[in-house]
Amino acid sequence: MISLTDTCSTMSEVKVDEANADEDGFQGLSLPKSGADDLLKAEAETQAMNDIANIMRRTQGVKEKLSTTTFAPRMAQWASGAAAPPATAPPPVFAAINAKNKEQVIGHIEEALAAGACGIFLVNNNFDYPQLLPIVRSVRAQMPTVFLGVNFSMMSGSDSFPILGRLAREGVKVDAFWADNACMEHEMQAQPVADNIKAARDAAGWDGLYFGGVAVRNPKNNVKLCKAVPAEKLKDVATSSVGYMDVVATSGPEGAVAPDESKVANMREGCGTTPLCLATTGMTAEDLRALKGQVDAFILQMDDAQTTPELDVDMLKLLVQGC
């Protein structure tokens, strides 16, 4: 499949106009002024970038869809840099890092990878998303092969996918997007909001993995986060979700509280062959044993209840070893 990042990286002669960067931190293209030939060349390169985005939109529908049998091996291959995925692999563990600045993020990424994490999600819990973008660019430049995902805090895919598409056309490769709320309806079969999100993804020209939040904890009933899903609707809402995302992401009732086993069993059945991921700030070895074979991946979050949230390296190791 054509790599948007690889192709965009060859188009480096288009100059960046940092003074005219927009509010998201995206830098405009400053066209050469040395003559008509240079102007035409720059315009052709810009059109080529748009053409590549269109190609990505067309190929998204036919690329391989990860399953419960291929997801873990693919992530293991990514983490190891191997030429081919292993036959089997344990559920991958991702570390979610509450970003503050580049140095703090790089330090936590190095800790997480050393503890066995296969990838990273950067989260902007401390500021608005435009401030996260320079950190994403810096991390990708310094760590070109790491599995790098983002979570734009409390932003849906409708708003996030266009940003990811623009980063891709800029040459910044983001491997995954994790949404707090995939906006799946459990009270009706129609999915108007999820349909809009899917349309935004298709139009963005971004080819990463979509981790969609479904039946995720929302103790304060924030309208931007998931609605509570009755137990009898969990299987159905999970089934509805698989057509909209690569990985269904859920959680327990609280950060460090494991979900009820029946919730996981119902969602596992509803997901079919689509991977099911559990986001948590921590759990016990006993919890992990109870979830064995039911969950395909874990995201370890930082505990926002802490005054200064830090990466729990011991818990990360437990998740890696316990899986």
C-alpha cells in the first residue's frame, strides 16, 4: 500500500512559512518566487499531496482489517522491528502519557518502552489540543519508528480526523487515534453521529488505526463522553461498533477498577473478530487472570487523581507480564 508519510517526505522542497502557521500550529506552504517555472513546480507538488490524500481515501476501504488473531502479532512485529509478525503474541500494552512538554514526554516514552509497552498514546489533558501538536511533531522526528498514537482529550473523530489528515500531509506519521467517545448509540440501530465520524475519517486521507471508546466510564456524566450503556445492550452496541473502528476500547467503572466480567464477556461476544481493548489506570494480577482470553489489548493511563500524574512503570510491567 502507498505510504503517505514516505511519499510526503520526498516533497521537501516546498518551503514552510512559520510566520503564517494557523491556530492549530499547521504551517502554510510559501511558494517560491524565483520565476514561473518554480511557481508551477510548487503548485504541482501541492496538487500531488492532495492527490495522495485522495489515494489514501480510496485505499482505506480495502486495506487489511485487523482481527483478534492478527492484531497482537502485528503489534509485536511493530515493537520488535521484525520483518514478519510472529505466529502468536500476547495482548499488546500501550502507555497513555499525559503530555506536558517534549522532554517529559520523551522521558516517559523511554520508560514505557523499556518496561515492555509496544506503543504510546499522547494525551492533552493539561491543555488544548493545538499545544499537543508540536510535541507530536518532535516525538515523531526523534523517534521515527515508535508506535505513536494520540488522544485529543474529549474530542470526537469528526474533529480529530481532519487534524490527523493534515499532519499526514505534512509528513508527520501518527499511527493511531484513540477517541474517548466513539459516539455509538445503544438506544437505536441508526448511528448518525458515528456515520459522520466515519465520513470524516474517510475524507481525511489518514490511514492509522482507530481505537473507539465504547461504554467507557463517565462518572460525572460529561456530555462529551460515553453514555452509560445498560448491561443488556452491551453486546448489541459492541456489534454495532465493529463497522466503525479498528479496535473497540472500553473500561471499568473507575480508573483502577476492573470491569465486571459479564460486561467484558458481552462486549467480547459482540465484537466478534474485532479486537477489544481495555483502558485502565491499574488492576490486580487476579483481575488479569479473570480477563485472560477476553481482552486483546490494554491501555495503561496515568492517574489524573494524582497531583502530578506519573507513569506507573510497575503496573505497566504487571500488564505486560500478566498478559
